Amino acid sequence: MNTVRSIDRPTATMPPAQRGFTIVELMVALVLGLVLVGGVINVFVTSGQTTRVNQNLSRIHENARFAVEMMAREIREAGQVPCGSTLSANVIRDASGGAPVVPWWASTFSGMVQGFDNTTNSTAIKGFGAGTADRVTNTDAILILRPSSDEADLRRMASHDPASTSFKDATTITTAVRDRYYSRPSLICDGRSAALLQIGAASIGLGEYDYGTGTLNCSMNLGSANDTCSSTTPRTFDAGAQLTVWDPAFWYVGFNARGTRSLYRVGIKVNKTTGTIEMDVQEMIPDVENLQIDYLTRNRDTGNVLATDWKAASDPAFASGWNSETNPTAEVVAVRATLTLRSTEAVGEGGNPLQRTFVVLGAIRNREL
């Protein structure tokens, strides 16, 4: 009997059906992606905000350092004479308005340091107002009278000839020096005294500075002069006397052209065309909101005893003025200026600008104990 062998054949099978993501899986993936992207965006935004805050803080501190350095230096130099002597003659008078008057930038008879409280208007220099460079109300101001501290301005004299109203320079007068001293208020001093006057012109050929042509000089006598210039005495300055330009400074907070506030400095400059003295208004530091100034005094009538606290410019101690000769009970020996600066951008809490306060302390060198 024949046996038929059966051959097993593999059963054909269909490949497994392909299946995609379900809608739930897609939504979960989408949510996870959004969370991840949101986290990245949040990190980026936070990092950017932190960078802006740090940049604004850095700018505030940079501005503050510059303000502190500039103001402190000029406070220290108030009334300073390079020769170490005393200013005995101020012959600067402005008669352009009729009767001769001492201009604000030469008002040494009123004190080498003069304070203006936040309600005291300084109309002779920069008064309260709302225009560009006008002084902001409720902010203090200070006037510092001093010669230039730039060594390039300091000239040594070989001789002084009162008869020809001239000083002979010990070295060559360059074009830059001639231009610098043209019609320039200046200080001449030696070891005995000093005088504030106007140099009319400087001659390269003669090597001389002529003060006889100074239109603001009320007298050619440089020994002494009272406030009305009605009483003067002559003197001849010694060989080796030093001449330097006069460089007063009025510091205040004013409105800038951008609609915010800045720290301003008013000095003087010479109009090269007319030879007249003009105000030189400079914006020094942007974004300065406030300036408050206090003064430390000593009593010369009681052995230079220091006051126990700082005084504002409105203090009754200054009712008799800022000149230590006429008000010896309140001679200013140090100044404390408090500056409030703000950030340029509104990166502080609540979308407000950041604010920081800095203090400038300066002791007047020629009045140190």
C-alpha cells in the first residue's frame, strides 16, 4: 500500500498592519514640546532681563564714580592758591551794566564755597526753570571758586613790571599758551600773596602777559583791593611767581534735552571774537535725579572748634554769608554732597527705573586742621 507523504508548506501570513500615533499621543507630545519651548523662552527672557539690569547698574555706578571724582576734586581745591599764600587782591569788576560789580565767577568776597539750598534761586548763574539746562526745583547747588589744577596752565614768571603792567614768562610762550590766556581771568601768586585779575593778552615775541588791557580790571594795583575797589595797594610779585587760569565751577541738577535730569557744571570761557567772558554750561552726568548738599563748619573765634553736625545751606549759621572773614563762626571746612542717580531704562521692580544714592565727601585742603 503506497503511503502518500504529505509535505508541510508554510502558511502564508499577512504582514502586521502599520499603526500611527493616536490623537492622545500627539496631544501629549505637543504639550511636552510646548512646555520645553516655554522653559527655553523663559530662561532666555530671564537672562535678557538680568543682563539689562546689570548693564543699567553698571552705567549708574560708572556715572557715579565720575561724578564723585570730579566734584570731590574741585571741592578739595576751593580757594586754593598754588603758592600756598593768601588771596589779597581781587580786581575783577564788570561795568558792562553800569556800576562795576563783581561777577559771580569771581565773587571771592562772598566766599570760596557758596551753597544754594533747594529753595534758593541762583538766577545770576542758572535759575530754576523747565527748559534745557535750567535748574530743577528742590535740588541744591554749590559754587566753588578755584584756579585751574591743570599743570599745563601753570606758568612760572621771570619778573613782574608794574609800570608796564606785565609779567615776563620764564620760558617760551607758545601759540597754545597765548590763546589760552587771551582775555582770561587768572591768578598770580608768590610766597607772600596772590591776586585775581584779567590777562588782556599774551605776546609770543615779547614773552609777556599784559594785564593793562584787561577790560575787567578795576585797578592795576595787585597788593590788595577791597570789595568796591575804592582802596587798593600796589606790589611787585617776586621772580618765580606763578600764573594760572581761573576755573570756577557751579554744580547743579538741571533738565536735559531728552526730558530727564542731569548733573551740570557751569564754568567760564572766553569768546575769541569779542574777548568777553561767557558761561560754559556742560552736561556732565545723565540721569541724576537729585543733589542735596551739607556743610561741616568750624568756629574760628573759639579755636577752630568743629561743629557737631552737618548743616544745610539754609541753616541760620550761614545767615551772615559764606566768607569766613566776615562770618568766622561758620567757616566751611568740608562738603557732603548726596547724589541720587537713576537707570536709563525702566528695569526695576514694577517697571520703574532703578535708583541708587551716592555720597561725595570733600575736605577743603587749605582749611584742614
